[in-house]
Amino acid sequence: MRPRTVIAALVLTALAGLVVWSVGDLTPFGTPSGDADAVARRLVRDRHVANTVNGVTYDLRALDTLGEELILFLAGLGSAVLLRHGRGEEVEEERGDEEAPPRTADLLRVAGALLVGPVVVLGVYVVVHGHLGPGGGFQGGVMLAAGLLLVYAAGQVVALERVEPTALVEVAESSGALAYALVAVGGLVFGGAALFNFLPLGTTGDLLSAGTIPVLSVAVGVEVTGATALILTEFLDQTLLRGGE
Amino acid sequence: MTVLPYLVATWLLAVGLWGVITSRHLVHMVICLTVAQASTYVLLLSVGYRTGGKAPIVTTTVPPSSQFVDPVVQALTLTDVVVEATVVAVLLALTIQAHKRFGTADPDELGELSG
């Protein structure tokens, strides 16, 4: 342990020195070197998208976002496979002792039940208004998954075992990823390039505007909801399995 | 203090890696990795920040002469956050499996058992 600490301290000090040296040449803080205004205004003019961050994410870098979404898809799949490995044995072990699961505090149940509605509505709002204001598919999707988790927190084991939501969130995850890929193919069919905008642009600031950007945002929202909920339920499942020990 | 954000990013990177190296618990190690990765958010956002710039959301109420912070690096930061979330999910799943198999979450003892 001791020699490792010394080596780590030396290496990290050297690394920090190198990083400081290299970022020293960067543009001074507060004055970006790129022409951010031109990018923003051009996106608004050409793509009718008010939130230019999502204009970049779902239009200029739409192909990267496709890859990013597939990373999330595979990570959800990967952790599900990892966590389900060997689950069957443990369930049988646990069947022996029929102990009542720990009860959720009443306050948590009430607060969870009260919050589910507003959180889900806010999540949907953030997903579908990604091209108009702060938010988008990734951010809203995490909110929706949090809403789902509140259902578990409020109802805990009963709801979890009765509803068996894993199949549903798996479908949501897959269909979100599929919808994004279909829009990409749609651009290929109608415009000659993958993810080419083939929908009418509409008026900037309208809910139905900016062409494929809100469609992609919703697809990502569904995918992120599914993937996050899948990951969270798999971890929750592990907790419940271990709860009996 | 025009270099302060860059120094903060460097500090986060160094301190996160320090935690990863000296960690005695896998969950602690994963969290330290997220600290190291947080340095990239700080770096990206401070590269694109403009003093007095507005959020890059162009609506009719925004005066035409206003300047914006860079939307490109903000979109890159979004990608960064998503990648971190996926990495943490898979690493924590691996941690659970490692704990099940070896009965410990100390990375040093894991090495001894598997060797």
C-alpha cells in the first residue's frame, strides 16, 4: 500500500502538471474561440429549433446521438444480463423462509403516491419540449424513470412482483432505439442521407416544428426511460433478493 | 481568475484518480471514477462559456444582438453525462457479481483470490 501511494502521488502530480500546461493554451475563460452565435443563429434559421443545444444533439450530431443511444441500450442490456446471472438459484433458496418483507414507512408511501403524477407529467413535458426549451429526450427520460421508481417506493414489493414491469421497460427500451433507427432510415429513403430531415419544419417556437428533432427527442425519451428503469429495477431486484439474508 | 475553471477541472481529475488508485472498496472506486469524469464536464463547459452570454435558446423574446454560450460543447457534455451513467451502471453490476463470487468488494483481495 505504501509504495503504491507514493508512486500514485508522484504520477498524479506529474499528470496534473501536464494537464495544467496543456489547458494553459486554451482560450481564456469567458471568451470562447468558436463562433457560437453563428452556430446558434444558423440552427434557428435552417432548422427552426429554438433550443440550439438539442439542435446540435439531434441534428448536427444526430448520428453520434444514435451511437450514444445504442451505448445506453447495450449498457441496460449488459447490466440486466450481469445481474440476472444466477438469480434463479437464489430465489429458490429464499422460498424456504416466508418472512414478511420490510414494510415501507407510511410517509414514504404517501409522498411517493403524491409525487408520481407530477413527476411523470413534468417528464413528458420535458421530453416533448426539447426543441423549444431546456430539456429533451435524455433529461425527460431520466425523470420518467424516476417517476416509475416512485411507484416502487410507494408500493414496494407488492407492486413490483405483481406488475412485473421488466418486460414492459424492455419493450420501451427496444422500441425507443428502434424508432430512432427508423427515423435515420427515413432520412435515407426520403432525403438520400441518414437522419436527413424529411419532415416539415413548421414555425419556430411551435410544439410541432423543427422537423425530425422532436421526433428523435421523443424516441430517445422512450429509450432512456426504458433503459434507466431497466437498470434501476435490476438493481432493486438484487436488493430485494439480498433483503432476506 | 481566468484560469480557475481549468484548475478546478485538473483538480477533479487528479483527486478522482487518486481515489481510484487508493480505493479499498469497489463502489467507492466507481464513485471516484465519476469524480474524475466530472472534470471533463467542467472543462467542456468552461471552454464554451462566454462572460455575460445567454443560454443558447433562441426565442422571440431574446434580443437579436445578444451573445450566447457555445451550444456545441453543451451538447458534448450531454453525451459525456450519458456515457458516465452507462459506465457506472455496468461497473456497479460487475461489482455485485464480484461480491457474490468472492465475498468481498476490496479490489486488493479480489486480485489475491483470482490469482
